[in-house]
Amino acid sequence: MTFKIQTLNNISAKGLDRLPRDLYEIASEMSKPDAIILRSHNMHDMAIADSVRAIGRAGAGVNNIPVADMSKRGVPVFNAPGANANAVKELVLAGMLLSSRNLMSAWRYVEELTSTGEDLKKEVEAGKKRFKGVELPGRTLGVAGLGAIGVNVANAAQALGMSVQGFDPGITVNNAWRLAANVSQALSIDELLSRSDYVSLHVPLVDDTRGLVDAKRLKLMRKGAVLLNFSRAEIVEEDDVLAALEAGRLSYYVCDFPSEKLRAHDRVITLPHLGASTDEAEDNSAMMIADQLRDFLEVGNIRNS
Ligand code: MLT
């Protein structure tokens, strides 16, 4: 018997190699697949063949998959929690440093001076003053969403000397235990926002978290706070973020999504959803998904790593 696996995105070869070709046929175009492996493809817009018995997302979030409809059909949706946590954590740290040292503006300043033929050496003193930053030790990071990524971010921030507090709408005992050493306090989202110099969002996109950070909540934030969103764009209300930046409530918004509305603002750093885009994260995610699909297709086991 051969299991047919359809891939809707480029999935790492290391992951697909876990599915031996004598048992698995793998292709991006096929009829009647047994399972689908995908990364960012939006499945809400596509007809999913009746033959599909399982879906594997090589990433953490499953908001691009109609999970409720699949559940009604008895089709399990597997994801890869934690597989890309280190990659996302590293990008969050980069985002904190980019903002706290005004690096994007400083880089643009040097680019502009260079292109207009200005004497760079003369402008160094002005640049030093204009782009003076702040340091992280002693500042407070609020982590909203204490899954694998949030926990990684919390631990790294603590190692940098920051004081870390957390919020999670559905914290598990396991996570609470893992967090105990590094998160000083578990707070409500409103408390977290009002007591943090940096807030990093790592909640999944579900009905309850859509628009979680809106005008009312942004007003609770400390003046000059930095908001980092490496989860999903829809967790924040972009118009309200813009207003908070204009009012000086936020000093920076750093997000891992392109944004037409926000991209021109000099205190916004937008990225093309790069959090999980490393060799390691792509391999880890694809391997985790392949292992889960094998277990399910061959033995009927349902496990989420
Ligand atoms: C995730 O949900 O983990 C990311 O969206 C993964 C990705 O970038 O594909």
C-alpha cells in the first residue's frame, strides 16, 4: 500500500525524507491524496478532497486551515509546536535591539548621507545624538502567549537582564512549570500591557485574540513602550497602532508581516514573516510533521508533539 501525500508549499527535504518512497508517494499536484502537508498556503479558499485523512502544518499556527470543518469530517490537523521556537525567538531579540538602538533609522540616515555625497565623518556626532538608544537590562518585557515561542523569548530576555512577566489565556501546568524560573508574574493582558516597557505577542490567532491589542488596550501601555508582534497581524488593530505611534504612546511597532498601512512610518519595522525562515526551523517543523503523519497513517496514532 502507498500513502499519497500532497505538499502545498516547499517543505524541507529533510522532513520529507522521513517518509520512505517505497511507502509514500509525494507530489505537489495529485488526485485523491491521503494527507496534505503545508506551510503558509491558505486552505480556507480551497476544496479539500474527500480522500484527505490528515493535514500537517509545518509550523505552529493553524489559522490558515479550516480546523473546525476538518474536525467535523474527522480529519486531524497536526502542527509542529516548538519546532521553530528558537528561530522566532532570535528574530524577536533582533526586533528588540533594532528598536532600542534605533538601528533602522540610523541605517537609513547613513544610506541617505552616502547617496547625497555628504561627509559621513562630519555627520557622526549628529548621528550619535539623534539615534541614542536605551539598554535592555532592568527593563520589563511582557510576553503575551506562553507557548514554546513565548517561553523561549522569556528565557532569552531574562538572560539579557530583563525582568519578564507573562500572560497566557490558557496556560497549561506544564508551561507554568517550565516558566517558573524565568517569568516573575503571570498577569492579565491589561496588567501586562500597563507594566511593560516591551510587549511581545505570541498568542495564536483565534476568535478571542483577533484585535486583542486595540485602542483601549494601547492606551494602557507605558509611554514610549515597544510592541512586537511575531504572531499574526490580526492580533493588533493597525489603525490603533498608528494612532498610538503618533501620540508617542508607542515608540516602536515591530512586526513580522508586511503592512500597507504601517510600512511608511519611521517607527515601524515590518518584515515578510521571517520568524520561522531558517534552515533549522524548516527542517525541524517538516520532520515533526512527517513523524506525526507516519504515526497516524501507518498505525492510527494521534499525537501532537
Ligand atoms: C508558524 O505558525 O509557526 C509560522 O507561521 C511558520 C511559518 O512561517 O511558516
